[in-house]
Amino acid sequence: MTKIFAIFGYLIINNPESAMKIIYLKLAAILISACLFYGCSETTDSTNAGKRYVYYSMSESDGAPSADAGLYRYDVSSGETVRLANNSVIHVTGVSKDGTIGFEFKGLEQIHWKYNPNNGSVPLSYPVSTDKDYIYWIYDIPYLTNSYNGNKFAYFIGYRHVETSDLYKDKPKLVILDYLHSSTKIIEIDEICKSFVNDTSIEGVQPFNEYILSSNDGKKIWFLMNSFDISGHDDVVSIGISDFMLLEYNNDKIKPIIKPDYRIKQILGVDYPNERIFVLLVSLEDSTIFAFNETDSIPVNIDYENFSNPEQFAKEKSQMAVWSDDGITIYDLTTMSIKQNIISWGRIDSLYQGLAHKKNKRLSFSPDGEYITFALPNINDMYNYDLFVIKKDGSEFKRILKSAKVGIPVISSVIE
């Protein structure tokens, strides 16, 4: 909507006739999109307090039939499943206290959306360039993130000249939407990141990794960037990758948590109460996982294969749900030790046959640390998954979806 109003505001001053045509077409497009593409009218509900939901997506890029592609919500108490949106959805954020999520469509002009059980789905606003020679474009990866208090969303945009499609000439920016204060911030990244690198040949930076993550209150945002030098910009672009860095945005400033280091490969998640960021470091000799904060780092004795996705970390507790050789386990991040076992492979096999014991990205922990949702592939078709939910004490174990090309599920706390 911000994009629409910005364009219309310019035209209504300079060309009123064109402005009226454009606003008519934009309104028509919005109505068509809402009715045909997103199906959001059926999602509003004012009786969601006290409920717990699992959200999951299906996308044609994962092999789902177009008829099944979309965003879904499962009510843990009633067992009811509701389809919230049509079209391929490739990412769902963690769930805030009031049940709000962000999600991303694949292949549509409006990629980023937010959904709330009481208010339905609305698009996130995009900035519009004030320079006719430059345009903004939206990164679909890294995915967008939201804060647990539900007030803030953040995502990356690129900024480039209209006559180039060269990704490496972009000047990336971080966009922060503050719904509590109805404000938008666009944070310059390019020159700040260059200042952290002791290499005069560095010409640009780009967001790196699938995820950017937010603190519970939305005041801090953590993300990875990589720097590079460029040579030979004719028909072939030769990119010399330099160093990666883990950065923190806080109070209108960006600083490195890890200074440029070629070993940085992936943000795995956050111990939210202690604000420690788990990072995979890979060198020629070995790979290690460390938990970093602003002052120090500690080694993590969890195998990389047992990690799933950032939503396996509870928001309210210093705990995470992890895969193990025996099944699924809760890990205490304060003591860096196993807290309790949730469910064994043997128990899963006794109740639901034909599933592979394959550790994968589809394992998430509720923010309050009470429930886990996870998916396992079929032995005879590793692209089809059965989706489950279980309470942390091993009770209330049930299958909520069978043999589907489901994306990464997320689960809420009890909605306030």
C-alpha cells in the first residue's frame, strides 16, 4: 500500500488524469489479488485467544501440486485445518505472542505478507525509489523475520541502477517495519560493512544465508553479510569472495558480532533469553558451532546434523528441540546439556509405519517451550512428509498431515 500511495501521490500532483487511471487499476488489482490469489476473507476470527496453532506451507517449488500450494493453519485443540492462502508459499516466520506470522509467496510481485488470526492477511509495505534512475527490488532470501512481541518485521531490499541487472552492483538495505509506532526505517548496509573489512579491493557486500533473526522485542536484528571484490565487468563477471561477517543492528547502529571471517557459514538460531547467536564455522580442517554474544563465544557440543531451523529455539526459555540418534530431545542452552527426551524413533515406528529416521529442517519448538511440531519423510518417497505435533512430555502425540510436500512448520504458544 505504501508503494501504491507513493506513486499516486507523485502523479496526482504532476498528472492528475494518469493518477486517476492508475489508482483505478491498482484498486482493481488489489481486489482481484485478494479474491483470486490469497483467499484472505475467510481467515478473520475474533475467538483465537487461548488457542495454539501450527502453521505450515506448501510450494510448487517443493513439488506440491498447484491445487495444494498455499498456507495452512492447524488448531492443536480442535484438530481443524484451515487454508489461509493460495499459491506457493516458501517461508513462514516464527509465531508472535498474538499469533501473527510473516510469510513469503513464490513468484508473485508482492512477496512479503503478514497474517494475524483476528485480522487476516495484509501485504507488507515496500519502499519506492525517489530517483528515477534507480530501483528497489526485494530479496526473497534471506527470508523476512518478525519479533516475538509482534511489533516489528524486517527484510532486505536491493538498490540498483535501472540499466543493470547485475546483482553485484546492488547496494543492499535493511527495511524495518514498526507496526507499534507506524514507522519504517531503511538502514544503509553497504558502506558500513565495507568499513569492517581491512581490504581496499572490496567493492560490495550482499546478504548471506537463508535467515535474518530478531530479538524478542524487535530492537536487535542479526544477519550475515559477505564482502567481495569485482573484476572484469564485460560479458562475464568474475567475483572474488572475501570474508563473511555476523552483524547486529541495534538502536540505529550496526556493529559486528563476528568480524570478517571466511569460516562463517550459517546462522543456526538464537538462545533468546541470553541473546546468544549460534553460528556454524567451517574451515579446511573442521567445522564447529559456537554461540556468540557481544563479549564472548562458547563452543556448542551439538552435531550440526541435529540442527533443524531457527524456530527449533524456544523464545521464552533457554532451550531448543533437536534431533538425536534416538529421536527428538530438548537441549538446555544454559548448561549445554540434554534436558529430556521427547520421543524415540521406536515409539514413532510403533504408531506410524513407513517413515524414515531422517533428520531434516522440519522441526520447530513453540515459543513457550511446551510443544514441538516436526515432519518425517516416507521411506518410499523422501519428498513426501507426514507432519506431527507432540507435547514436550511426550503426550498428545498425533499426526496432522499425511504424505504431503510440506515446508517447514512453526507452532505458536497459547495465543494471548
